[in-house]
Amino acid sequence: MRRFVIASHAHFAQGIAEALAFLVGEREDLTTACLFVDGNDDVAAVAAEAVGDGDDEVVVCCDILGGSVCNEFTKLLAGHPNLHVVANMSLPLLISLLFSDPAEPVGEVVRRAVASPDAAPKYVNDLVASEDAEEEEF
């Protein structure tokens, strides 16, 4: 089975999970880990519990590359061959991952999702200016 964990500092993970539920509905395969709030200061213990020790494929999406939350999940990679850690998560990235084909190898799913231009940040001012320029050419 493939599971997804959204992990962050403070309540960001819960907030983005609520946005996902609003957009795509509740998901049984999705959990959150909100660290450094509500008594969740033992990042190692929370990460270990979220990943578990079973045979599930677990995709963990973290808030910041190099942050303490992501670093703790990264430490678990060596002992969990079915663990995949993604940093700098966004709502479009999570939607892409959640709607991936569960039969497709998880590594390919993650690589395609993080490389997708749809998941990358956009400076909307430039997009609007580009559209305006294209309209003027016609």
C-alpha cells in the first residue's frame, strides 16, 4: 500500500491537508505531522511513528529542504527502502502525488511530480505581461 505523510513546522501540514480535503475529498492514505506545536517536539519519534516499520511505500512531503523536520525524515531513508522524502511541498505537488497511479513505481511518480512545471512557483505578474504581449502581436 502507498501512504502519504505531510510534515511541517507548526500547523502548516494540517492547513494544507485541510485544503486538500476541500479540493479532493478526505483521503485515508494521508496523515499529517505538525512539529514543534501541541507538544510534538520530539521530531525523531514523530517521524518514526509516521513512517512506521511495515512494508508500505511511504511518501513524506516536508515543508523546507534542510529544515529540522525534513532532516529527521531524511535520516530514516537508510533503514526504510520504501520511504521517499520530498521537500518544499506545495498544493499542486500534493495533488499530483495523490492522484498518481498506485501501480506505477513510486520513484517515477515522485520524480515526475517534482519536475512538473505545474508544481513550480509562478510569478503571475510575468505570466499576465506575457499574455498581454501575445495578444498585442495579433
